[in-house]
Amino acid sequence: MNGDVNLEDHTSSEIERQTMEVDIACAGFGPATGGFLTTLTRAWSENPADPAFESQVAPGMPLQVVCYERADDLGAGVSGVVTQARGIRASFPDLNVAEIPMAVEVSREQVFYLLDPVGASRRSLLLRLGDRALRLVGSMLNVRDHAFRLPWTPAFLHKNGGLVLSIGQFNQWVGTQLMSSGFAQIWPGTPATAPLFANGAVTGLRLADQGVDKGGKPADGFMAGMDVHAQLTVVGDGPFGAIGQALDHELGMPSGHAKNEWAMGMKMVIELPADAVGPDSPLQPGAVWHTFGYPEPEIFGFLYVHPDRLVSVGIFVPSWLGDPSRTVYRYLQHYIQHPAFWKYLKDGTLRSWGAKSLDESGRHGEPFLVGDGFARIGEGSGSTNMLAGSGVDEAWTTGVQLAESVIELLRARQPFTREDLAATYERRRRESWIERNARAAENARNGFHGGFVRGLVGMALAGLTAGRLSLKAEIPPTHKQIRPIPLRNTEYLKQHEAAMLAVEDGRPLHDALMSARGWPEIPFDGRLLISQQDALLMGGKVQAMPGFADHVVFRNAGLCIGCDEKTCIAMCSGQALTLGPEGVPTFEREKCVHCGGCMWNCANSPDGLHSNLEFRAGSGGLHSVEN
Amino acid sequence: MNLHIVVCAGLVPDPLQTLEPVVGPNGPGLKNEMLLPAVLDPWAASALYEAANLAAKNPGCKVWLVSLGPKAKLQQVMMTIAQKVSFELVPIDGPIGGFSDAQATATVIAGAIATIAGLDRAKLLLFGGWESATRGAGVTLQIIGERLGITDQFMGVDQIAMRDDGSFEVLERVEGGRHQVSICEGAPAVLGWATGNLPEPRNNPQVGMANMRTIMPALQKARPTTIAANGLSYVSVNLPSQQRTTRVVKDMAADDIAREVVEWIGAEK
């Protein structure tokens, strides 16, 4: 850490590195790269002798295609997945859903507005009046268990014909099929730390150094990260992957584009007891519930029912929830205890847990999709649709589109230049439903930057008019979306002080803040309601390989020391960030689930644009495959 | 010296996942076992790393990895292991499960080893894990050795040191946290490894790419195998009971933590 901002590539160019030549190198394995490799592999399998698939770096061999994934296992991802599966089904027309563990077809979809049963939620006067009116006429409307079931599901949310999936199991299933052909190699546990540049073109990937200390300096068993040179680098490393971030920094963003809209998605996978899911239970496999209104109005939530009495339950805490003390895990615990859910979940057992940041910017945050030697796919390329609440299928489809383009260019013996990739991949994408839906969703969430009710109105407007009408908003950088601590609000300050005292006694900051604000204590049962540390161990199975550097770095210690908000600590999904001596947070990478949340939950900026917190490539993270 | 080191390493469900015993029509197993990721049996993995270390220090040595498991699981595990050390894979496409009969399992594995082309029994060191992270009987490696006619067997090994005359010194774990030192005249011998002393090797993409050139064809050629039940049946299966108490502390000395844990264990009835 130092007082200067250094946004340059942090990997040392002075260390001698091994190099390797491949034809195509992919950063990150998720649905986008899964779609890319599936399409490419299939084309090769249909005619392995096709000269288009001859390697340029290993004569006589097929294309050398490698994918480097940071997580320990291909199945160690997290997402709350209900998807229309349009692109996925197009790739697998004969898909037998039963082949994918935890997958099931969507059977029924409902939307609930959740009232506050405990009285701690912060609601505007308008909302409280609305809640009161709902309670008064509750018996006449569908209000039961403090929840109002909307009489219809908005068309823009519909996942009819879609699938409820575990992303971990889906990735694992896709990966197994890919690797059985031997065409592409997917290497887990291998984070890629930076792109390689030469003469303005991307020429490959640099892998992370191993055998280094926390600060990245060579230690026992040092092995410099290899430079993997490739004609084409496919960047599918998600919304906050190191390669994508480096490209955004090096190339800038298209005019007017910025990634300023985020949410933290956190979920549990819960196993229900045998007697909880009878034939009359609404929790039949394929049931999908969307919720809003609780534990705070700004927090959207979901419940999806898998086969075998498994349910995924989760919430999204958005960047436009400006409370500096915002947090997630404790809110999730209150969410599952809402009467509408708890009557089904109360005797359940936590099987898995995880968290991930979602890039909600959509087209607002779309980077340059192509350049000389690279193309971007998936969530990091702005493909997630926040009107429909859909990302996996969009990511998959962008991967398919890139693969089709690569095949076209290989057959035409054309290089992977910006012009050629724009004429093929970018064109395909712009002409597809991905772009149409992205335009409809573009401004759907603008209204939330002016308040919750305004946001709902804006979302409905955009949804019902396919984006032709929407509310305008000026969306500030993420650090400005966090409201400063209100130093004149005596009540707030008293709560904050009480929380800080509790922290000195060993209580986590977010936990202490929530209790100070009147949220009831969690009645731990050791099975479903467990501490956040236990969730790391019992749920996420979080771990990190030794010998890697810290991947969360604070740019300017002075800003941390002067920060009152410490939102990064309250929002940390794994409690990997804690209050350190002298006010600079301490980072323990063994607890980090790589959700990326710290990056957009910093209340300060060294230059007005970037967060004071850098999220780099690192090892480890979630280790559960049931998310 | 040109040793031929054959490492027997089974697959086990990743011990970090949620593991729950169930009893099905085929006997005891784990709930949703095929859904869970697999890892190389941890002490067998140590044996593999020791084998690779030995081969690196003694040019001319060759390392084979013999592993029994469903092909898809073997493939998944190879993507992690193959980045770490060089070896030639001898896959056996068969069921995994810690409730299989040890004799039947050992017969299949010994049979596969006996057919390895170019394997010289006079140079053979048979490595494996001393104990398994599965519900294994702890005797499979010994039986493999016996079926191959190898009578010099060492179990609970943490170290091997080769000598110039082809003999070697072995450290085996015994009671009281101590090791027994043995000198063996030479190969063939069986070594069931404990943890050894080596750190897990770093991931090396070049090693991975080189390994894949032989691993993928071997996997594709692996033939399905069944493991005979041999009349084995289980009366009951239970998880050991566990109690979890989590307390987060900072800056507490290791000795103090150890003292507190010992007191807690002593207080539990």
C-alpha cells in the first residue's frame, strides 16, 4: 500500500517467465466460455480433418485451445439460476434435463411483495401507508403470512419453458462433456492475472505467480506465472475478472459507458425434510418465486425449487441502496425467516451457500467487445439483462456467437483483428435477441436511483413498453452511491457507536450494525441459522491454495484511515475484511469467496473514478458445487 | 537408478463437501455421490508427489498413476493433478465407493498393473496411500502388493532416501509420534504413504499440456470394469457424531489455542 494511485499492471516484467504458445486462450470458465467451447468443439468433432482446425502453433495437431479458471473446481460457481434457457436449448436441442443434477423445468412462477413482519425495515412514508392499506384489506387480496402475491407475473420476468439450475452442476456437466472430446483443455485452480499486450494487440494471458508472500514477493517454492501466447484471447472472466478489468483500464470504455450498477447476490441451498414437500405443497420442483419489499424495500429476492427437496433462496443487495452500513448475510438470514418462507424452510438444513457480485449495468456498462487479438463474452461484456433478471442464457449465447464467428474466420483464413471480429462476432450479437433485449432493459432500473417506488414505476414502464419508455437518471460512480454517515443524525450515531463497541467485543461489524438498528437477533440452530463463519465452512467450503498473493489490495491507506463508512467491511460476503489497526481493513484471503463486492463497496476514490480497493486475480474461493 | 514407480491412487468425494451416508439397493453409499466433485485420495496424492520427487532426483525413473473410477470423474480429477507432476495414466473405468470389497478392488488393480507395457518388476516400487479418506478397509494396497508377489511392505511412510547401491531407507510412522527406520535391500517393494514432507506442487501449465497428450487417449481407451461383491454386506453405517463450536479470535498464540482445545476435549464426556 502507498499513498499514490497505481493502476498499472502490477505483475513484474523483470522476472524471467516461461512461455507457451497456443491458438486460443480463454480466461474464465462459466456459461459464456462453456457456450464458446461447446460450439467450437462440436464443429471440430463433426470434421476433425477440417484444415480450418489445424493448429498454427503445433503443426499436425488440432487447434490448441486452453481455458484457465481461477476456482478450484469447474463446479465451484454460484448464481441463483432460473433461465429461459433459450440459447442453452438451442445448443442442446435433445437436452434431457434429468442428466444435469439439480436441474428441473420451470413449472410455476409467482411474484410476492413482502411486508415487514418485524418492524425494522426502513420504509418511506408512502410505502408504510401502502403496507398499512394492504394489511387492512389483506383478507380480500392474496395477503397471507405478511406477503402479497401479485395476481400475475409480469411478462418481462417470465421464464416459461425455462430451467431452474445449479450453476455449479451445470458448469460441471458442460465441462465434463467438453473434456471428454480432448479438444479443449480446461485448467481449474489457475488464475490468469493480466493480458499480454504487444503493439496495441492482446497477445495472450499471464498466469498468476505462485510461491509468493501476501504482498506478491517471491517466497518458498516461487514459480513465476507463465506467459501463454495466443492468436485469440477469449475474455469470459465475469464482471470483475482481472483480465476484463485490465482491458477496461488499458483501452478505456466506450464513450458514456461505465460499470456503476452492481448488486450482491447471496444465496443458500437448503434441503427440506421429507415431510415438508407433500403433494399439496407449493414447493414442487420447478416452482419459482420472485420477491421484493423485504428485508429492505430495495432488496429483491428469490426462491427456486430443485428436485430432491432442494431449494435455492437468495437476495440481491444493490449499489443504489445507499446506506453506508448495508450488508448481505444477516439480511439473508432475516429473509429466510420471513413467515411466507419460514413455514416451509424452518426445519431445513443448509447444504450450500455462496455470493457473487452481479454487473447490473447492462448496455450502460458494455465495454469494447472486440479488439486486435481478443473478444469479450459473458457478464463482463455487459450481457446480463436486469429487466428480466437473466444472465446465464445471455452469457451462453454470447459464447456461442463468438465461436460461430471464430469458425467463420478460421475457415476464411482471416486473422483475429478488431475489424474481423467486429464484422463477425459483434455483428452477430447486435443482430440477435441479446441486443434487442439489452436495449429494452437498458434504462429499466434508472428510476431506483431516485427511490424505490420511482424505481418500480420505471421498471414497469420499461418492461411493459419493451424499453421504449423509461425514466432517466444520472448514475454516479459507485463510491458516490454510498451516502456518507449522517454526522448530525444523533440516533444513527448512537447506533453506530453501539455497533463499534460490539465489534470491540468480537462481534462482526455488519451483525452489530443490524442489531443496533433493531433487527432481532438470529436464533442460531447449528443447522440452517448459523454464523457467517460457519456458513463459510459448512456452506461454501471456502479455501485458498497457499503461495498466492493477496488479491484484495487497498490503493491509498490514508483514504481507509479517514473512512467512517467502512462499507467494504460490512458488505464483505465472507468476513474476509475486518477492522484492522489504525483504520486500514485487514484482508484474509482464505475466507474470501471472490464475490468482488469489496470493489464496488468502497466509499472513497483516489481519483474520482476508481475504487480505493483493487480486486485482482487470486486463488481459491467457493468450493461447493451445489450452488 | 531407473526405478519404475507405480502409484495406486483412488478417487474420493472431496472431503470438504457435505457428505451424508445413505443405504441404497446396492448397499451403503453417499447421498448424491455422482454430483459431488472428486479428488485424488489425499495420502495417495502425497504418494504421487513423492514418486515425482524421486523421479526428478533419479533420472531414468518412470512414474505411472493407476486409478480406478468412473471415466468422467477420472477426467475431472486429472485436470487438477495433471498440472502438478508428470506421469503416465493407467485408468480403470469402474465404480468408486468406500464400501467395495478390498480383495475384489485389489484384484482389478493388480491385474491392470501386471499388464503395464514395459514394467520391470525388478525395479518396481509400488506406492499408494496408507489410509484412505473414503470408508476404505485400509488393506487394499497391501493386497495389491501380495497379489503381485511383493513381500517387502512399508506402511505409514513419510520419507524414502535412495542409496547408491539400490537399497533405500524408509521412515514409517509408529506410536508416540515417532518413526521407525528401516533399510530395504531394494525393489520391488510396497510403500503406503502417510503425508510425507513435501508441499503440494505448483500448477504448471506446461506439465499439464504435456500430460494431456497421453492422459486423454488413455482415458478414451479405458474399458469398463466391475468390482465383485464377494458376499460382502454391511450391518449398519453411521457418521461419526460431530459438535461444532466456532469462536473467532485474533492474535492468540498457537500454544494458547492448543491448550484451550485440549481443555475442551478433556471436559467433553
